[in-house]
Amino acid sequence: MGGYLDIANSLGMWIMAIPVVLITGVQAIIFVKKSLDACKTKVVNLSKEQCKTAFRVGAVSAIGPALSVFIVMIALIAVIGGPMSWLRLSIIGAAPTELTAAQMGAEAMKVDFGGSDYDLTAFSSSVWVMTLNGCGWLLFCGLFTDKLGKLQDKVAGGDSKLMGVIASAAVLGTAGYLLSRHLLAGGPSFRAGIVSAIAMLVLEKVAHNKPKLKEYNLGIAMVIGMISAVVI
Amino acid sequence: MIGVILVEKGNYSFDDVFTKDIVKYGRLTLLGAIPLCFLPAIYLWLVHDAVPSMQVILTGWFLIASIYGVEYVVTPISYFPILGISGTYMAFLSGNIANIRVPCAIVSQDVVGTEPGSNEAEVVATLGMAGSVITNLIVTTVAALGGVWLYNLFPPIVVQALDYVLPSIFGALFALHAVRNPKFGVFGLGIALIFNGFFSGLPTIALVPICVFGTMIFGAFDYKKGKKAIETK
């Protein structure tokens, strides 16, 4: 990989990533405090013990899926460096979303994402696109969350199912597009794509009634796909 | 002191104590995070002189917005019935909604045993999600700091395998969603293979909307057709 990784992993980039990571922690702490206030003032019928339990269950349940984020994140670090991976995976936009955005940043420069001509400017382009993409959700939710309650009632009168259908079609159109390029590349890329897809299907069947197992599916399928690419 | 007296009289409402402040701080943290997110991009530009042309940024923005633009609006709306106001502010700041936030909120409500849709359920979901955010922060921080170090320790075959992380993720992601909507899956991958295979000379800026919007339009048609069939019955 190119020399851009030296700067992508530089101290300056770490410092620039800290504020965003901190703000998610700060928000969580404020919201916990407000929840405890609601219990203390008895506007909700919850004991202190129940509040503690709720927090602990959330923290423990998150360990499984967070570890699968860990595996994906190490792969992401290889391409966009530690600080950007840390920042992007601490806030909105899951790993596949960030990878897609980083790839689109490279494509806008007409270079291969992670390829030999992927230089510092191309990396910067990936950073811009990941940032702009994440801000879409932040802006919409920052402005309209409190209005969503009212909107929800109106949309329910319309056709909320249709919106869901369009969203899932959009996901598949995107995943299909991204996958197709790797399938057409043939060789190990083709194998990795096909094998991880099959692995995912099998894992989903196996983990059908085991939500705990399901949390690891993406990570496991990914590892199986990568192994098939280099071992077979 | 006044607060204490009011509490004793039970004059507080859920809105006063919880929702109003949640909206205030929720809005502040989400909108405040936007300028902070630009820090690395601005740093690369000002300190390392690494910035693509405005045209490249706008092209990249268009490409990614044509993929996720609909989701900026549709995902918050579709998760709102589960997350509520406080949950939406948390989930859409910290991300990992389907794989971490929603399951943690639901498990917490389940364990505490709250009535669905009640104020108690919203508070418990908020606490559960806050717990999951803290776990997530710890894990990503360890991965960020230790991951780079781990990467250098990896044997060559592992490094080689990491080159194929993209097809592996996209293959698994595609399969996961295609199983739920096989028709859209076949159409989405089919149109992408055709256009990427036979019309690969077309610019990405045309290919992405063709594949994504094409599949969306197919989905809407398919849904309307199914709806009509039910109605005529």
C-alpha cells in the first residue's frame, strides 16, 4: 500500500478524530443522566435497580456484535488507517457503508480504491465522501427527530410499506453493484464473493433461532470468503 | 429546593423531565457532530495540502448520495417506531443500528419487562442503548490502537487474505439481504452484471444510479403489482 498510510496514521489525524469519538460518549452520559432524573422524579415507574439492569444488559449484549465490528475494523484500518476507522466506526455509518463511501471517493478520482495509484489525495477524497455521507443522517435526525412522531402518524395513513420496499430494493441494488465488479474481476475476488455469500446463507439458516450467534455471521462469512480467496 | 417541592407534589410530567431535555441535547450533539466530522478532511487539506478538486468532491458526493440519499430519510423513519425520540438521537449519532442498537434496546426492555410503547420502555431502551454505546467505544478504541499493531504482526498470508475483504463483505452483505428479497436480489445483481460487464465504458456516475434506481423502481412496481393482485381478489 502507498505512503499515504503514514499520514493516515499520523498523530495529527488521531487528534482530529478525538472530538467526534468523544461526543458519542458524552451524549450517552447525558441521556443516562436524564433517564435517571426521570426515575428519581417518578415520572416513570422504574427502580434504580431496574435502571442499572437496563444499562448493564445493553452493555453486555453489545459485546458480541461489537467484536464483529472489531474484525471488520481491522480490515478497514489496512486501507484508511487507524484514526479514520476509529472515527467512522464510532459514529453513524456501519463498516460496509464506510467502505462504499471510501470506494466512491476513489472512483470520483478515477483510481482503484486501495490500488497502487491510490495516493494521499485519493485518500483525502475518500475522507470527504465518508464525511459528507455520514452527515446526511446527522443533519436529517438533528433537525427532524422531534417531528418524526407527528410524521409517523401521517405516513401510516399513506403507504409506509412501500417506503420499506423501496429501501430494501436500494440496498440490494447497491450490494449487487458493488459485488458485481468483484465477481467480474474473476479469480480469487470471484471466489471470495461467492464463498462468503454462500457462507452467509448457511450461517443465517444455522443461526435462525440463535440471535447471539447471528451477531457473528458477517464476520465469520467474511473470514471464510477471505480464506477461500488465498487457500484454494 | 423548588425542584424537591415540585417532586413531592408530583407536578412533573414525562415531557418536562425527559423528552424536552432529550430533544435539546439530542439536537445539540447531532448538529454539533457535523462540523467535528470535517476536522480530518480539513486537517489533510490545510496541513498536508491533500485535497481533491471541488469537482471530484461533488462527484463523490453525488455517487454516494445516489446510493444512500434515500436512506438518510427512510431509515430514521422506519426505525422510529422501535427507537422513539431518544433512541433515534442515540442510534443515528453512534450508528450500528440494526446490528447493535436495536437488539440491545429490545433485550433491555425484555429483561426489565416494560410495556411496549410506554414511557418506561423508552427510558429502559435509552439506558440499554447507552450501555451498548459505551461497549462500542471501548471495542473500537482497542481495535484502533491495537489493530494497527496487530496488523503489523500478521503473517503474510493473513495480509494477503485482507486484500479480499471487499468482495467478502459485499458477497455476505448481498446474500443477507437477497435472502429476504430474492426477487430484488436477482434483479439488482443481474442489472449490475449486465451494465458492468457489457457497458463498463459508462462512467460510474451513470452506472451507480442505473443499478440502484433501476432496482428501486423494480421494487416499487413489484410491490404495486402485488397490492393490485390482492385488491382484485
